[in-house]
Amino acid sequence: MRNLIAVLLASSALLPQAALAAEPAAEADAAEASGEAEIVVLGRGETKQVQEVGARDIAVMLPGTSPIRAIEKLPSVNVQSADAFGNYEWSTRVTIRSFNQNQLGFNFDGIPLGDMTYGNHNGLHISRVISPENIGSVRVTQGAGALGTQSTNNLGGTVETFSLDPLDRLGGQASGTYGSDNTMRGFVRLNAGSADGLRGFVSYGYGATDKYRGKGTQDQHMINAKAVLPLGEAVLDGWFSYSDRREQDYQDMSLEMLGRLGYGADNIADDYALAIRIADIGNNRGETGAPNSNAAAGTVYPGNIKTVDDAYYDASGLRKDTVAAIGLKAPLGEGLDMALRAYYHHNRGMGLWATPYVPSPNGVPISIRTTEYKIDRGGLFGRINWKRGINTLSVGGWYETNQFNQARRFYGLDSRTSAGRSFRRYPTNPFFTQWEFDFDTETLQYFVEDRIDLGKLKLNLGWKGFQVKNKATAVVAASFPQGKIDATDWFQPTVGLNLALGGNTEMFASFSQATRAFASATTTGPFSTNQTGFNGILGTLKPESSDTYEVGARYNSPMFNGVIGAYLVNFHDRLLSAASGPSIVGSPSVLQNVGAVRSIGFEAVGDLKLGGGFGLFASYSYTDATYRNDVYNLSGTLLAAIKGKTVVDAPKHMLRGELSYDRGALFGRIGVNYMSKRYFTYTNDQSVPGRAIVDASIGYRLTDTIEVQLNATNLLDKRYLGTINSGGTGNSGDRQTLLVAAPQQFFATLKVGF
């Protein structure tokens, strides 16, 4: 059956998408007429690289897939994940032009999402704020990103996600998905309203999938609601979302472990007795630092296991998020308008790990170690636009206050024969709090921009500036520091031009500067060191910054849309934390500036309509990103000779291609994603090989409002490593920091609308 489905998918000419099942044919035709039928909108008229993926393209992806996966086809965008959906947060990574995820800006309807990393201290992952069925578009701006974006991380670009507007009528959509590894997803959205009055929608989505190796489940409940209310010439809108996500983790691997244990090795949540035995042996061998717990267990590990770190009992990530926002857009006079939005975000989360390094008080040689998070943040941002003659002047600002609590606690297990606790639930009654800190972060940002229209020549001039104040206060003191630090850069300029050459061709060029603020957390940034280290870097530590130069050309016609471009990025004052011990046990690190990085690259992307319902999309990027300095510690001792070495997780070549078909009732797509070798050490002595992954989908519209869709991920069942550096980056040598990617999987979906 699996082979039959694979042949069916691979032999179909496959995809840009059909209208959503809830979208009547007339609305689909209107969307196509407006240009939405393009696979990617390529930033016509922009002064820098900008690409946008629309709802029609997202909807044909595997239902429940993170919008982050939708942008991986774009040039210089490197997306990694250990799951087919891109939702598993411990594994999901995004890099753009060699800048990693915490050096990029992420927004949803303008609401800042922080750096969207695991254990986020100033935001949340996009997969926890909106169901993919409710996304209108995702826009990527490479370089230093969009000038007016609410972000203090965007050294290398911004990723902006926008929600769909509610329809002005009664309608609805429902879908159900079933597939490999007992994957189940259900989604329903109800819409009501009128064109000149209140309109809105509310949706509920639930998805669950068993782990494809090991034992465990990853699932999520999601509620979204949006309302739009015209007030004369003004428009008031509101957003609400609630997410409850629980994901049991996969085991981080090293190359040596993969060779010894195989690609199917994982945590052993289905064998508690074996987990206890491994912990006992580790204690007996003196490897854990804990006292001997069972002499009868001996000192020889079973099978191919060599250390207690080969197989943990279990691990998981738990997250609950509530996001609410209200916005107003209104004209203020001739050529003058404004937009204002306020938002609030509350998060409660935990990362759980069954540690063999700390026993439970009752003698069980394993306990649950948590890193616990609470976020309460609120903010306000807005802009005023004034169009006068050839000028469109925009002035805007953003203010946010963020209260973040982070703690490290330990919880006991019941007995040597029963854990008594589920890693899918928030534990209670800790026996030890190792540390707890309150962090207060205050952000103030502004921007000024002038778009000058001189006919064929368009200029974009402007700058932004910010001040971010960080404060740490100990609730339960430990070796980590208390204190204050701030990053201030009131002038980060940008300049760009776009020249129409005629014949559907235009050229663009730009320069921009950006600065990244410090993080407020015990697990990253300046507060991840000890008090002595923190005191030593005060007044001398510099925030990271980048200078980006880019030039390119676009061609747009009804048959073909394409862009080529080149860029140079000089990245200054790179920050590096030198750990004082193993990262898994939470040893303090020392943060320091360690030099510069230079990135030179070439990008090309094209969308060709072949006729007869066929389309072809392709993108290619070349990246040469290298470290410009060796790394020394604060006393001048050489730590790593990396000058001239390639930046970790920066493949030189990335190539993506898609063949699509959409005509009448049948639609589908087949795509290939190639990425060359990636280094996972600073000295480049360890790497994972390149890989080419094929995904496919095919669908059939039974009526205007009913369709079926089949999706295949990793169609050719390629065995490869998805995420690298999940457990941190070392200077050299093999390291337990790799995650195996999902195997071949198949899914079927039924969509119904009215």
C-alpha cells in the first residue's frame, strides 16, 4: 500500500494549490486575478530582497505544518526540523544568509515573537499563535529586514506572518487528517459578518502524532479568533489565540552514537526498568557524581550502550500561551493616516528531562529536572504615514515591557518500579529549586522612513533606533548573576533604490545596519555567566551588529517572475558563550565578543507558468560565510583557531525546485530540497553530509467546497540528519547535538466548506 501511494504521488504532475475548501470558486478566481496564484510573490518595487508566500501555497502543504516550512523554498533560507511538520520546537531552526534564529526578527500581525527559539524569553513560536489554516501570507525580508518591524534581533532578516481577514458572510471550513504514526488532525473555522459591519471568525484545531521512533506523543490544542469592525473610515480589529502544546522529545545524537546505536535509537520511555539500571550502572562507575544506588547492577552497560547519556528515560517540552491584541487604523486627513496596535502575551512553560545525574530523595537514581518559564509581556506599537507629492513619510515606534521568570527545579519519581509521573503533565512539589530569577526587560524602539517616488526611480531612506534595558533579580540565588545591562543604538540607517528599466525589468540596491539587543535569561546571554564574569563584562561587552549590502534585478511578466541578487554582510562583535562545564547540567558560561563574520552570497529564484495548468518554481543560493578571527578568552589564551573557517550550519549550496499542476478538479505538486554539507563545530572538523529530500502532494476537488488531498513527506525515505547543534556547538570533536530527521510518511486529508 505504501509503495502504491508513493507511485501515485510521484507520477502525478503536482501542485500550486487549489482554493481552500471553504473558499467558493468566485473568491478563488478573484484571488488568482489579483496575482495570488503565483507560488511566491517576489517583491516587485522593493529596494531589497523580499519574497512572500500566500495562503493558497500554504494550504496545499501537509495540514498542521508550521508556516516556517512554507518559506524554506526561498533563497538563503535554511529550515531544519526533526519532524515532518516543523512544529517540534526543540528541533526547529531557521537561518537566513548564515544568521541563526536568535539573530532574526519574527512577527505575527506586527506582534513581536522574539527570537522564536526553544525556551524563548521574549516571545513564542509562530506555531503556538496561529493555525496554518488561518494564515494569509508569510513574508521574508533578507538583509537587516524591514525597517519598521518590531524586533531587536533582526541582524539577518525578518519573517513576518499575517492572518487572514474574516469573510463578510456566514461560512465555515472543516478538515480532518490521518496519516503515518497515528497522526490525527482536526480543524474547524466558523465565519460570520457583513461587508459594512462587524465580521469575524473563530477556529479550533487539534493535532496529535506519535513519535516515529521511541515512545511518546506530540500534540496541541489551538483556538484562534479574529474580529474586524469598520468605524466610518476607520477600522478596528482584534485577535485572540490560546495554545496548549505538549511534545515528548527525541534523543540528541552524535555521529559516534549513530554508528554504534543506529538511526532508530531514542529515549527509552517504554522501558523504565532499563532506565533505572543504566542510572545505577552510571552511579557505580562514578560517571554521574551521584552515590552508588544498587551495587548489584554492576558496572557494565547492557548491549551497545556506553554511557548514561546514550539513552535517557524521557524528556519533553510543555507550553501554554495566550495572546491578545487590538488595533486601529484610521485616516487623519488628506494624505495622512495612522495605525496603532496593543498586545499582551502570557506564557507558562517547562522543559523536562529525566536526569540520571541527580537522584530522587527516596533513593530512585533518576529525578525530573525542569527549566521553567513564565512570561507576562505587553506592548504598544504604531506608525503615522504622510503622503505628500513624491514623498511618503512614515514615523513609528514600539514600546514593550516584559517580565520573565525562569527557574531550575527537580522533582522526585515514585519508586524504582514506577515513575509515577507523566512527562506530558506539569509536575508539582519539587524537592529542590537550584535557582530562580526574575528578569525585567524594557524595550523602546522608533523608526523614520521616507519613500521617494521619482517615477522610474524609487528611493527608500530611513533609520531606526532602540534602547533595551535588561535587569536580573535572584529569587533563589545560585552562581548566576544579578544586575543590569542595556543595549542602545539610536541610529541604524538604511538606504535603498529601485530603478525600473522597462521591459518588465527592474534593478534594486540597498545598504542597512542593524544591532541586536542582549537576552534576558539564565540560559543564554550576559546573565548565563557567574557574578564575577558578569561584573567583568559590564561596560565592555558590545551588542552584535551587521552591515548588509545587496544588489539585484527582477523580471516580472504574466509567464515568468524571477529575481537574481548578490549580497555582502559584515557581522561585527560576535558574541560567544564559553561554557565552564557540560551544557546538559547547566554549567555557567562566560559571554564575550570574539570578532567578526563575513558572508558573501548569490541568490536566484524564478516562477515559470508552463501552460495547461503546469508551473515550475526554483530557487538557488550560494553562501560563503567565514569567521574572520580566532577566538581567545578574556585572558588572551587561544580557545579556537577558526579564522577563515566556515560558519556552523551555513551550507554553501541550497537548491529547491517544484513542479506543480492545478487545472480543473486535479491539483498537485512534487518538490525537491537540496542542501550541501553543514559543519557543526567551529573548527569545521565535524560535519553532516548534504541531502536531497522529495515531498509531494496531490488533491482532487469533488465539488467547489469538498476536496481530498494526499501528502507525502520524505517521499524516497531518505535517512538523514535534520537538525544540527540542538545541544550546542563545540570547537571541535564529535558531540551529542544532532537530531535524526523524520522518515517517509503519508497523510490523507478531507476538507469541507460552506
